Amino acid sequence: QAPIKATCEDLSCKTGFPEDVHSAVVSRSVHGGQPLLNVRFRSCDGNKKIHFGSSEPEDFRVGEDGVVYAERSFQLSAEPTEFVVSAQDKETQEKWQMRVKLTAEPAFTGTSEKDQKEIEDIIFPWQQYKHSSPLKRQKRDWVIPPINLPENSRGPFPQELVRIRSDRDKSLSLRYSVTGPGADQPPTGIFIINPISGQLSVTKPLDREQIASFHLRAHAVDVNGNQVENPIDIVINVIDMNDNRPEFLHQVWNGTVPEGSKPGTYVMTVTAIDADDPNAQNGMLRYRILSQAPSSPSPNMFTINNETGDIITVAAGLDREKVQQYTLIIQATDMEGNPTYGLSNTATAVITVTDVNDNPPEFTAMTFYGEVPENRVDVIVANLTVTDKDQPHTPAWNAMYRMTGGDPTGRFTILTDPNSNDGLVTVVKPIDFETNRMFVLTVAAENQVPLAKGIQHPPQSTATVSITVIDVNESPYFVPNPKLVRQEEGLLAGSVLTTFTAQDPDRYMQQTSLRYSKLSDPANWLKIDPVNGQITTTAVLDRESIYVQNNMYNATFLASDNGIPPMSGTGTLQIYLLDINDNAPQVNPKEATTCETLQPNAINITAVDPDIDPNAGPFAFELPDTPASIKRNWTIVRISGDHAQLSLRIRFLEAGIYDVPIVITDSGNPHASSTSLLKVKVCQCDINGDCTDVDRIVGAGLGTGAIIAILLCIIILLILVLMFVVWMKRRDKERQAKQLLIDPEDDVRDNILKYDEEGGGEEDQDYDLSQLQQPDTVEPDAIKPVGIRRLDERPIHAEPQYPVRSAAPHPGDIGDFINEGLKAADNDPTAPPYDSLLVFDYEGSGSTAGSLSSLNSSSSGGEQDYDYLNDWGPRFKKLADMYGGGDD
């Protein structure tokens, strides 16, 4: 790199650029905003305001301080780049120009420190200008051209770069330092400076991919720390080396292309990046296809743009039905694809050939057959199968079916099975065998999307469907249905009403005649002949029946055949009943209340007739001639056709209940009349006409509803009492059952405890006493050692062996046996204390021994000697003291 020097050689001041042409050497790669050089402009008058400009403003910009900056990033060509820098006085508009020539620095040759004989100096700049009288020197800032340093340098380190010095170092002792990232800021320690000599050095290899440039500031101070020179900026650019391979963004790229695409069709774009400088050859990539698999129909079906990575087709013949997928190996190489010096990397591009509709569906047969029973709907009668070579379950494969002939009435439709793509011929309207025995349909199949352009196949396929209709036994039907009959009510039982017959639609089946039966007859008025369908009445037809609605009575009948299977049909007979005057009018209400005086005493009554016009109103109201008291006490006046008013004729009538007969006649022809009794309750009234006495209430008595309510209350009360009694009895039974659960022998409350049976009483003289002397002879096969055992405590020691009484003929050995048992009990540590009950042996049930109460003592208690009790051991000591203790 060329030395950069700043000198001050002019002896006189002349405003303007010091030179007409300024040459500078900069790096080949220029970045936007990068400072390139500093133009020197002399201003003899320090108060002038100078504005700088550039003849190439889109590439270069000159700041107010004279620093030239790059406006954009670009590469310098081998030829020098020239442009003009202008300076203009803002007040006088005086203008100066200087031509600048930029030359790209040569490639780094790796000159080591040993080969470099001298290190360039960077001298702090000064400027002379005339101020008042003598010439003075004033410091002015300017920009030092960047220092270019290659990355990954092998050293040795520290490697000297430049020497910073001031021309005042001859008269002063100066100290130099640098600041900024890479020096005293992270990453620290990359650049160091000798404070005495100003030698700037780098301490380690640089990596452009981490930091592309360093911006340092150099300082010069005296020994006291006073600033001697203004700081100058030093830019160190790290020169890129080709130390990074291209890397694809994805190792596997996926793309699609329609089959049958023409050459030049865009497929996809693959992209690789290089960490090296993209504006230098180190980062300029080129792409190419290494291989294609499979290689049919051509080994070069695709090509790639070597700069952009766009993959396009170059050959025709893409057919998904033959090759569904291609695999390409793509290589990216830097150094603009130089195979010798460039670094490479590879990736895989998988191109899937997508389907287009280039194959129409084709029927597997020319004629399909099917059959369907008559009168059936929603039945699949035939399956139409097609083949399509396109990709399944796509619009180019999905088939649509339509009928082109043979079904003018629209009785069939064709649905598509989404899984198998078959056509399902379905019946949507009933078919009558007696009308149509066979259908021959013409159907066509085509895809959901039209065929691609240029396909020579017909767009659709056609076939014939032959459908046979099967005759089945159909239900008979009544004609007409429903059937309306107009008939006057009152038709007597046994009268022929009408004939209601059905027809069998099966004309080609041999069947017997139909049979008729009644299905629904709410009032049970009718019957039908099972053979000829003649309907006869079984009761009088009454229009006023609750089963007649709007003068209409409905009955349903059934007609059945004997086919296989038997079928039946229903028919409805509607009888419109014409009214006759068969009901006399009645008074309403049946009871009324009036006052015993003449005023006010009017009672409004209404005539009710179940018949309709003209056999109903208007009605005539009158009072009978007998008894005579009726007309004497009462009078009736008709208000309208259905209403009349009954009132007292006399001024006063004693309070009470009166039955007033009223004769009502309708307007029918002939007339019908009836005499209705109106129960009138006469009572004392106040001025408002309301009854005030209670006689009317007593006289009236209880109504039917009140009596029924009272009876219901009584019945409910009796049921509750009965339930209570039953519950009490059940509870008593439960108590008794609980008591029965306790064994009387286990209940010790005031009960005699029975421990064992030792024989009968004194009256039992039928027992053999020898059994008591020899109890072991009763069960000779089960002889066990006899011992003394407590019932309330389990012995914890070994049970002592009590002496076994041997069978002896003399009964006197019982005393010896008892004595031996007593001795054994006295020596038994597990025996209960004192007078506890001891069980010596069980003698069995049904003993023949006599009762011990039959043994009579030869002397009374007073004459008995109880001294022998002292010989029986400590357990009988208390008893011996009581009986054998003498007078005390």
C-alpha cells in the first residue's frame, strides 16, 4: 500500500485545491457509507463557508469536512474510476474543482514483515494560513485511507501495520495510544500501539466473517497527558479470503411440475449462501446439476440457471403414469464456479410430477346388468366400474356419471362411490312391474375436470345398463279411498249401508279373491262381509254420538290377499250423518234462585238441543196448565230464539224450593218438545237482590259433588286407620321375632340354668343304677381319660391326667373315685378357685341311673359328723369350719 503523508510546503496562501488531480488507492470492494479519502482545500480566510459536491452523486458524497464517502456498495474495475469534486463559497459563489482518480489496490500477495523494508508513517496533519499578521499553523482533521489487512494471516504476531507520529515529536516527548473496538473496547487486545514509537500492530489472525472492519482512533499526548494533536481516525478493513464453503438453505428441496409441461417451464429455485464476501469472487456462487435419476425419457430433463438457481424443464415427455418423481443432485461452487480454486457443496432436489387429466375414465364393460323388485326405492341395482390411469382421488380421476337415455320419467340416478369410483345405479321412484318390466339405460362417465389440451382420447366413455323389474306381491287398494257416504242418522241395526271393495294390482299372479275385515270402528256400529265387502249396521247411527266429529264418522277396513307373502291394504269409510229431529230441547240451567218478592225476581233460562238447524231453535217456551199453581205463581216470557225469562206472577211467594215445569218446543218438522223441571230456590233478598237468609241453604241441602267429596274423605280416613292397625300388628310381630332369636337357654335373666341331666326324679324308678357305677360301659368304643375341665377358662398348662375309674362290680368304688378326683383337683393349678362348678364327666343322655334324691340319709343333719371335711383339702376348709367347728 502507498504511504500516506501530510505535508505543509506552501509558503504563500492560495484559496482552492492544492492540486488539480488527486489520486488515491482504495480496496476493490467498496461498501456504502465507507469513507474513501479526504480532499485538501486551502482557505486563506478562516471565515469562509465552503460547500463540497460530487459529479457522481449516486456513487460518491463529499462531507462538509472534505471527507469523500461511498454512496453505495460496488466493485472497482481494473480501470481507474474518475469523478470531480467541487468546492463553492456559499457567500461569493466562487467555485473550485479537482479531479479525483480512484485505483483498486492490487491483490494481497502475502508479503511478510521481513520482505517489507519499511513501515508507512501516518503523520498528524497541519495547515498554514494567514491571520492578521504573521503566518501561523493550525491543525485540521482529515481522513486517513483505510488499511487493508487479510484475514487468517499466519503471522508472526504481533504483526506491525503502520507507525503513528507527530512532527512535534522532535521538540516534545510524546505518548501514542489507540482507542475503539479491537483496542480498548471489545474485542480488546487485537490491536496494540507502542506508546513511544507509535508502532501499530495486530496481535492475532482476523476473521472477516466475524468483524469486517475496525474503526480506531489514534491519540498523541505529552508526558503530562495534555493533548498535543487532534485524534485521527484509522479504518482497518479485513480482506476476505475464500475460507467458507457454500451452504444450501435446505439439504433437500421439494418441487413440483405438471406432467406434459413444455420445455422452459419453471419448476423451483434452490438457494445457497456463502459466508465470504458476496461482492468478491469468494462469495460469488454458480450452480449446476450433477445427476438426474431416473434418466428416462431423457437424462437431461431439467437445467438450472447457474447464477439464480432456478430449475426449469428443457425436454418434453414428462408423464406421471411413467415417472412420478425425479431426483437431482445440485452443486454450488464459489469463485464464480471455478472448479480449480472454488469450494463446492451439494444438495438434493426432489421434483414430483403432478397429475393432469390426460386419461379419461373407461368402462370395464360395454353392458351392465341389474334387477330390482317393483315398488322399491333407494335400492342400488347395478355397479358401473371404470378405470382411470390418473392419480386416484383427484379431480382428474374422480368420475361423474349421467344418463343419456332410457329413463324419461327420472326413476333412476347414478351416484359415485368416493372410494372405488364406481357408479351406483339407484332407484329413486317406485317402479310398477305391471307397467314396466325392463329398462335399458345409456350412461356416460367423465372426470370432474376436463381433459388437458392436446389429448387425443374422447372426453367420455359410454355403456349400456339393462335393468329387469321383478314382480312382487303388492298390497290391495280400496277404490275410492276414502269413500264418502251420506246417510241420515237413526238408521236401524241390520241395514245395508254400502259396499266397500278393494282391487289387487297383481294382474299376473294367480291369487284367490280378497278377504275383508274391520280394522277400526270406534262406536262399533258397522260390520263388513269378508267376501263381497258389503257393510251393514250393527247399531243405530246417532249423529249426536261422541264418536262423530263435525257430522262425520270414520271407520277403517282391511283387505288381504293370499299371496306370498300375504299383503293387505286399508281403506277409510267416511259416513256423513244427516241430522233428524230425534232430540227434544232441555232447559238450562237446572237450578235457579230468585227473591220471594215481585221485584227483582227474573230468572234467565236457555233451551239446549243436541240437534242442529233446522231441528233446533228458535224454541217456544210455555208453562203447563197443571198444576194450576204454576201459572198462578209464575210467568214466562221468550226473550230470543233460545232464551226466555221466568218471573213471579204474584207479589210475594214464601221462601222455599219449588219445581217449576217448563214446556220447550223446537222448530223441527215434526216438532219435538219436552217438559223440563227447573228447581227454583226462593229466598229473602236485600236491596241488591242477594239472598240474606240461610233457609235456602238448608233447603237446598248438599249437592252431589259435596256428598262425593265427603264420602271420599271418609274412605281415605278409614284406609289410614286400617294401615295404622296393620303397621302396629307388624311391629308387634317383629318384636316377637326378635325375642325368638334369643335362645331361652342363653337368656340368664330370671331363668333356671340347666347344666346337665343326671337322671329322673324320685318317681323315675325305671333306671338302672348300675349305669352310674359303670358309666364307661355305655360307650365302650369311645373311652377317653376323664379329667376336670372348667367351662369359663381355657387351661394354659398341660392338662393333668385324672384317674380313670376302672369298671368294678362293687358300687362302693364311687367314693374312692370321688376322693381321687378331689385330690387331683386340689393339685391342678388350672382349676377354678373355691366353689366354682366342676364338670367331671358327661354320662350321656337317656341314663338308666336313678335320681340321687332317692338316696336317703340314715341320720339327720344334727347327728352327722362333718370332721371328714377337713381331710378333703383347702377347698373344703370353709365348709369344714361351718359344720365341723364345734359349738363356735
